[in-house]
Amino acid sequence: MAAPVPHPTDTLTESHWTEKRHGRITALCEEEVARTSGIRSMSHYSNGILDFTVMRHPRAPLSSLVTEAGDEDDNESLPTSRLLLCAQDLGAVLRPLGTGELMRTVVVNSRGGLWGGRARPGEFLAATTDLSTAVPDMDAAMNRLTTRIRTEIHSLPDEVLGGDEQARPHLASAGAATGPHVDFGIAAEPDSAYEAQLRDVWRTHVNTTDLHYAAYYRNWTLVCVGDVFDTDALGPRFMDVSVRTRRTAYRDLSRGLRGHVVRLTDALALVAPPVAGHAPVDRLVLDVQEGAVYVHWTAADSFLLGVTLDQRQVGNAERRLSGLTQAVSRIPLPR
């Protein structure tokens, strides 16, 4: 099979860029953009300062929402610079959970997506795509690139961004003793049959291997939540942060999510303006050193938040949450 033909790229460097400090990293970024056609642009930051941007050539203009003065190339890093600020704030929110630093942030809508991640403290890479179908390729390419920079240039260990592709998913049987503990919030309908259906889908999706926690919110209010935090299998993961504290923290994260989503939506809209009638964001991934937090929207104000505490299972857990989201969407609301 013939190797893919590299796509033309443009590189814009800042005044402090030098071959000695940035040359090897720039070459790796140019290589990845050239071979990943879905990536529109990629930027590299050191301690919050832009170093360079590699761009696909040609590319469509950025959204008309861009108002900063400058030519198109100068503005290309605006979405990723805003993503960087959002990631810094979200990382501070997640840090008290005791699952490590935020390594990877992915935000997606029906027209495209943004990716941001750290190779090491102070070094941030970010990418954009204006093609919704290209998000998986962008995600895989940026995970691969960031890992190469981390391991080959900085001689640091692999942090398994996005999870281990060789990790096998597993689902405990619905009748197992390790089934999830399920509660209902004030937005749950007072209907025992509806609650029974929700309980059933939680027991067939939330498990001790990949998806450890899931909560469903409608109109930003809790409907249903379930987790397996009390199981013996997860006991060692709660030596520093108790089960009760972890449950409270994820509810607090959900309640405080709206402000972060507004800022993420603004950043994403510069590359991929939302479609009228659709949620401005379809999914958000916050990949930390020990697992990940995911948010999948069913409407502009309704979503499911999922959690895994196993870094190897990050990819499998999101696929499990996607299945749970679809199952919840199929349950009719009581009249």
C-alpha cells in the first residue's frame, strides 16, 4: 500500500523562536500536520506564550466571529489560545480530585473540534479541525505527536494519552454484586417505571472496569447518577480522596460546568460555528493522569457526565458512555 501523500503546510513562527530550542519540535509538528489531512492548524505554547503555528494549505477562512486585527495567519492561533486558558481553569478544578494533572482536552461539535494537551508542565500543544469527520484522526494524531515529543525529546515516560488501544473492555453482569449504586435527582420524573428503566441501563453500562461513574442532567438538573466507587475492585483508588468526597466533587463539577462550556463554545465557534438547532458542543473530554471525565450532550442544556479512574481504559470508557447516552435518549419521558 502506497504511503499517503503529504499535504502542503505553512509555518508561522514568533520572534522568540529559535532552531536550537524549537526546531526539532517544529519539524515533528509539520510532519504530523502534513500527513493528517483533517488537521487545520496546530500551535505550540511554552508557559502560555505562543511559539509557532503550523497550518494546512489551503484552508477556509476562520469564522466571521474573529474580530482581532491582523491577517488570517496571525489569527489562526486564536481558538487554541482560548482553549489553553480554558484548559488551565479546568485543570485547577480537577486537581483536588487527586487523579493527577489534566493532560488532554477535546471539545467537539457537529462541524469540527479543538484538541489541547501538555507534553510536560508548561508545554502545551493544540490543534483545530473544521471537519467533523476528522476529529478522530486529529485526536489520534495529537496523542501520538504529544507522546513522541514527551518521550523522544524530553525523555519522559509515556502517559498513555487517550488510553491504551490494547486494553480490553469488560462489563460486569447486571446481576453482579458489583453493580452500580444508583440515585435519582430532583429532575427525575415521579414515575417508578421510568426510574426502573434508568436503573437498568446504568446497571448494563457502569461497571468496575471502564465506566466507573455516570450522571444524567436535564435542564442542568440531576436526573440520575450511579457509580461503582464502593466496590472492592476500586478500593485502592480512594486512599487519598474518599468515595463521598469524590461523588460530591463530580456533582460540583457538573453544576459549575456551564461557565466553562460557554468559553469552550466561544473558542470552538471560531473554527466550527455551531449549527442552528443543535447543541453548541456535542462532547467534551478531560483526560487526566488517572482516567478521564467525559461530557456528552443530548441537548443544549441536557447531558451525561461519565468518569473512568483507569488511564488504560480511557477510550473504552468513552465508548461505554456513548452507548449509555444513546440508551437514555431512547427512554421516553413519562407524560
